[in-house]
Amino acid sequence: MKNIKRLGVLFVAIVGVLFGLASCVKTNSSSSESPKVSSSESSTDLAGSILDKAENAIAGFWENGEVVNSSVADFFISVSKVTVGGVEYNVSISWATDKETVITSAGAVIRPDAEEGGEDTTVVITATLTYETRTRDHDWSVLVEAVQFTGTILTVSELYGKFHGIKPATPDANKLYPGDQVRILNAVVVQTMASGYLVSDGTATAQVYLSNHGRTVGEKGKLTGLLINYYDQFEIGTNVAFTVESEGAANPETPVANGLSVLSGKGFMQVVEGKQNHIAGYADALVVAKESADIHKAVEIEAKVVAATTLPKTVVTPTASTWVSELVSASRTGLITSHADDAEYQLYLVDQTDPAKFARVHYTDPLYNTLRTLNGEVVTVNAWAYSLRDDYAGNANYSWASHGMPTWYLYVLGIADLTPEQIVAADKASLAIQTEFNVAGTIDLPEAGANGSTITWDYKETSANNAYINLGTGAVTLPEEGQVEVKLVATLTKEGTSDTKDFTVKVGQLTVLTIQELKTKIAGATSSSTAMLVKTQGIITMILPYTSGTGVAGNPSWFLEDATGGVYAYSTPLPAQAVVGTKIEVTAFAYTYQGLPEIVNTPDPAVITIVSQTNELPLATLNEVPASANNTDHVAERKEITGLFQKEGSNYFVQPLQSEGRFQVYLATVSVLGNSAEALTALNTALTTLVGKLVTVTAPLYLSGGTLRPYVIASSQVVEVSPLSDQQSVLIAALGLSLPASATENLTLATAGSNGTAISWASDKPASISTAGVVVRTEEDVTVTLTATITKGTASTSKTFEVVVTGLASVVELSSKIVGTNPSAYYQANSIGTEYFTGVPSGFSIVFEKATSSNGPRLDTDGQVRLYFGNTITITSATQNIRGVVLEFGAIGSNPASSFRITIGETVETLTPVANSSSARVSGSALTALIGNIATGSNTTYLKSITIWYAE
């Protein structure tokens, strides 16, 4: 049998009440996802979309045939607040049932009593949703069971001491456990709360946990229900039935004055030298307290309000035996907390004469926000001792008041003698109105505050926009086009004290932005918390059907483009008819994520309508890599890139024929390909056959690690260029030519290139390097410029190289081999020094270091160093000028750092590591050489050895 209390989660989602789920949230059942509702109405219009969303939300209240044995009044809401396209709309709801004697139209459940001849009864509940002139019904058929009492009749005081939170394999017949049925006679409702109500039979008070239960103070009758465990304290919260026998019974509870002294004096703690410690017998004392009738006691407290958000943050750590923390002192304004995320739910009442006595205000308290406005002030409150909690014991992430110290939670029912200033401040803090209207409607402008202030409204400034809101009637009309802002001011007054609060109300439809305008608008919004609501149009150029991993399960990501640019949409559902080539209009939130402009589906679902189908996809040629790694001019745009296809490790690259750089392909993952490892393998196999060939890659550009990359999810995006033109042939041959940066021996200068090309050479210093590659060394270094001319037919191109012919007496080679001396699997540190190298002479040092946010260099037992992005190598000589270095690489990981920057004196050069090879760079003259791993990569590049060339 399902527990109806799981539906409280759904209700919170509907009405848009954002209760942060702190660890003090209580639940005694699970929640299930609401089923998607199908409707014959079209949802392409705004009214249909609003009703769709409202119906989808309430559809999960019940399932047909579900057993409903608790009050359902909390679901019989009159208004559902739904958000579509970032705008909140009110959908009115009316209710009816076909058996008012069992479930009333107000939502009260009156369970038949089997002892009085009652039977199980099926009831049809109907919710009628209305938005403007459109209505829609939703029905449920539920079962209300007759009360079959087989439990224990007892007084409330007898419940304390009998209840135990965990039921053993062999229950004690004299004890009560969760799930046991109990009945209390002569139960009087003495207090109602959002989370239930309290009953007293004159012996003690107990809580019934039912949201919006329909009970009223003074009702007297027979209470039946199952016990639930709330932090080792009992509550009645399942299969509850309350048979009213009379009305207007007297409240037997008298608040206990100085309640903090009563609640704190349980022998839990002692204060020693300004510190608070558990005392001997703490655990036993806690059990005794939870079995006493002080839980749910009415109290009157005079105390100081302390909001943890105002306090200094101090990390505190409990020990195995005691937990110690600073108390309130003259130098402190209140308690100490160590967890900013929990601060919203940290509000305390502290005894002014003894700060060791305190209680925490329960976060669902209707007066919680009012109390927060009174931070630092002394107040008198009437409250119920809601619960005694010690569930944060040993958790260093929460406030000291919850650190294993038994903490009383209070449910505040009234604050005595608030001053006019306090009333105005509290009402100002809680005052809120609807601040965006995309359709004509009525704005609710309250005339009174929650605590008794009077509220009047006026326009903040003189503006023609004021005509769109009538302050007398609340009527909101729309401008003919675009969106305008109306600035309002509320004046709150109480007995001569007044204050104001400003509001800006947006009225009208969002303007459709070009994608370039969208990108400009959101440039400063760099996180989800600063995302901006925008509207734009474009053609879908690629859809990534994520099934897991990067995207939200079931939600695709996609690229959108118009004539001005492109934008990426992350994990955002599309209409069923939307495919590549569909033109759509999107109203959604967007921000710039690590340089990538993104449309997102949160905080509110994107609203997408189809403009037209089968549009021609935009396409532009991009055969030059942007000079800046952070150039985002072409991000998310569909491009055609022609170049030589290359593969290094598991990475693919496209090398344009006349570009200094190359594009790394952003390849689909398994999750993009429908969670199919076979599909990814097939894609890799197809791409591998194209390596070394001239190809055209057609893809939108994705921004990853600050670098633009073509996004490839299908081999059809990479097409071989065939046949090659003569000009393409000479350019490909030129790409394949390379010479070392320095030479001490003769060079091999190729005379024939790929694809039938011929190569001729010229030298500006033939005495040092001839056109045949003969090297002649002299005493000093000589820099020679060699020019290769590649021809085929009438096509030709040239490529130049600078080669330093090393002087005979100027350079000595030093080879330093890395050794893995650490006995463990590996040694990773912020810094690895010269001691891990062999052959380093006196006066030289070699040090590997990490950047601030990178992984440290890792020394393996196989004599290699794993280098991560941000690692640097510093080579220093005390007296010798370093002239160049050779780095010998080992294996390269699947996602390696792809380039290194070498700086020697004024010379800065970049090299790309190649697996199991050496890369020489000779230049400059300085006592220090700095080698920086500058390209991103989550995997590793392995370094075997370093050869240093230095002057004698």
C-alpha cells in the first residue's frame, strides 16, 4: 500500500515554494516521478503549454486505485504556479469528489470506522484546471479504507518510554515500534502547524505528522494511526484517522516559562573554561530525554535571535570522546558555524544569561523569516519543543549547535510585543510580487504585511511605461512589441514607522535577438546563477542524443545557427518534429560557460516552437586556425575545414594546408552515440582509414579548453578529397617537410615529395650548409636559412627553415636519464628535483613543478616522468650558458598535453611531443631554460630523458 505522504514533494514543486533541503528535512516515505500527461490539446500555444505543465505536475498526486488513508487537503490547492519560459503563471484549480461524506471538496478524508459498520470506499476526485478561458479536468479514482483497529489504546504519556525507534528481530511485547498502530481517546487538537498538528489527552502532548490536515484547534475525538520514527522520537504519521466527537474543547497546555532552562537542563553538557563538553552519561541522558514528555512541550522563551549567516566561520573538529567549541562571548556576536551552505537554515534562540542554553528554530516555521529580520535582538516567543536532534554528531560540516550536541528544535507560534520598527522590517523582508508578465494579466499588490504593516504602492519614477500597470486595479497590459520595465515602490507603515522596497516589473514579450546579439548580451553572465532569459531563432545544425554521462539522461544537446553566428544548447529537450535543418524559436536561459555561449534548460524549461522545416544548413569555409586559443568568433558555427587528417594517440587532427596551426577534432563519446561502444569503435575505425589523407571535415565548432574544435559524431562528416589538384599536392608535400633546429652532421634534403612532387633547395649560407645538405662546422654557431621549393606541373610553393650549425668548440652535450627510485608504484609531488636524474654535473639543477591547479609531476618506477597540463621543467646552471635542449618522450596518453613552450633567454619556441621520439630545440643563451606544458589534457605525456647543450 502506497504512502500518501510521498506526494508532499510534488506539491512543493508545483506551487514553486523553494524550501532548500537542509539535513533537517524530515521524510518518512519515498517520492516518485510524475508521469507525463498526454493531451489532445495542442501545446504549441502558450495557454496549452501552461495547462500541460500544470497537469503534468498534479498528475502524480495519485495513481488510479491508490489507497488514500491520510488527509489530502494539502493537495487540494486553489492555485498552481507554473513557470514557462522563465515567466510564472497562475492556474486556478477547483476540486470535486463523488462522495463528499468520505473525501470532502475541501480535501478532508473521513475514514469509515469498521467498528461502526464502515466499509472500504472508492472515491473519484476531479481537479478542474483553468487558465484564462481554457479549462481541463483530471480525474483520479482512489480507495479510502475503513479503519480496522487492532492496535493498542493508551494515553499519550504512556507512549513516552514505550516507543523505540528500531524494531528488533524479536520485539519486546511491552514496547512500541515504528509501524505499530495506536489509538488515543479524548484527544484534543491543541495546536496546528504546516507539518501536522498536536494533540493532548491531558497527560502529555503528541504530534501527528500530516501536511495541511484540515484539523482545527479545539476538536476533540478519537485518534488512530501508525507510529513513525523521527530521530528516535515517536510521531503518528501513517494511516491516520481522527473521528471528531465534539468541538471547542479547552487547551490543557500552559506554556512553560523560561523554556530554554527546562529544555537544556538534561545533563547533556557542561561548560569548562569557556568550552562546552559532553559529560559522563551523555548517551544515557539523551535516551531518557527522548523518552520524556518534554518533547512537544509548550514553552515561553526570552532569548536573543542569532542568525548563523552573520557569524564568523570557524572550522571545528570533534574528537572521539568529546566535542569542544567556543561559546558566545563578549568578542563574538553569536554562535559559530563552519558551513556556509547550511547557513540558510541556522537560526537560534540563545539564553542571554547562560549561552550554553540555546535552541534552533525549525526551518519550516512560518515565523522563520520574521525572526531572521530580528537577528541580534532579544525577543519573547511562544513555541513548541518540536524535536530533540543529535544527528550531526561528528560531522564537521555543520554548525556547533548541531555537532553531536542535543539540539532542541522549536516551532515558533508567536512573537510577543514586536515594535513597529520590527514589524516593518519583517514585512519588508518577506514582501514579494510577480515581476514579469509576457501576457496581459493582473498583478497582486498586497495592502497589508504578514505582521500587520500597511502597504501602499506608487510608481518609482515618471515614465510612459507606467501606463502598462494600473495601480488601482492591478491590471497589466502589454506594449505592442518588445518588453519594457515598470519601476514600482512599496511603502510599508506601522504606527509612524515606515520603509520602502523597490520592484522592477518586466512587461511584454521578449525581443527576438540574433545569435550574435544573444552572445553579446550574455557575455558577462558566466555561471548558472547569473543566466539571462533570452529569445532567439536559428537552424539546428547538429543534435547530440545524449543518453548518459555529459548530458542529462534523455535530453539532447544541439547546435543552433543563424546568419550572425552559432550557439550551443546543453541538455535541452527539442519538440519531436525538430531535426537537423529545422528552424526554431527558443525562449530560454543562457550564459557563457568557460567561454562557450550556452542555452540551458534550467532554472526553467526552455520554450521551443518550430518556425519551419527542411531549411538549408549554413556553411562557411574555415581553413586557418585562429591565432588566439580563446578566439570564439566562430564558436558553434558549422564550418568546412579542408586539411591533412592526422592521428596522435587516440586524438584526431585536421591540418589546414596553409595554416600555422591545426584543429583537434572533438570526437563523440559513447553516451552521445546511444551508449554504444560498438558505434564508437566503428567511428574510430572509419576515421583511422583516412589518416594521412586530405579530407574535408564539416562540423560545428565546439569550445573545449579554450580551443575551437570541430565536433564529429559520424564518419560522414569526414570526406576524403580526391583526386588531388597539383596545388593541393605541393601543399601536402610542404607539410611533410621538416628539418632539425640544429645540426652537427650532414642533412638529408629530400628532392622528391609525396604525390609526385619535386623539391629543390636554396641556402643563404652555402658554406655552412650546401644545397646538397653538406654541413661545415666553424668555431662559432652559424644560423642558416634553407628554402625548399615544391613543384608539380605549374603549381608550386615554398617553405623555409632556420638551422643552427653548432660551433665546434662552443657546445657540450649533457644527457640526463630519469630514474624511478621510489619503492612504491609511483611518486607524485608538487616538485621533483635533480636527485632523480643520473649524469647531472655539479652546478646544474633540473626541477619538475606543478601549477597551482594541476596534478603534480609523477615519477614512475620505469624511469619516466608523467607530465600533466601546467607542469613545468626548470633547468638551471650556475655558470654555463644553456644553448638548447632535447626532450626524449615515451608513451603519450589518450588525451595528452599537446604542446610544450621552451624559453631560453629571449628565444621562445613550441614543440609537439611525438611518442617514443626526441625533439631538439637549440636557441638562445641563458643560465636558465624553462619548459612549460601549455596545452590542456586530462591524460599524460611521458618523458624519458633530457639532453642539455651548454657553452663551455
